Amino acid sequence: MDLTRRQLQVLVLVAQGGTSRMIAEELGIARDTVRTHAEAMKLRLGARTLAHAVAIGFEYGILQAHAQG
């Protein structure tokens, strides 16, 4: 269940409440690219939605270190 560096960045920002537009600005990429990373991330995690991806991220400890920062 390994995520790429960019997919992890997107997951962290989604967990923090970021929209595609906000994430794109933060990472300096296009909104369509954010959506592409988000879709790939959902597939890797087996998530149906972004909220589900965030829940899986916490369940498997992927987001634990980022939640404390």
C-alpha cells in the first residue's frame, strides 16, 4: 500500500481540509494533476472517496505522523 511522495502530500493536504485548488497552489501543480494524484491514491488505498482515503490513511498509520505536526 505504498503511496508516491506526491500522493502522500495530496493525502495529507486533503486530510487537512484542502480543496483541489488549494492543494494545487500549495504544491505548485495544476488542479487536474491534483485530481490525477488523488484518483491514483484512492486506487492504491482501495478507497471509494477522498474521505475514505483519509480514514484509511489514519487506520493504517499513514497520516499519524502528519496529524501530530
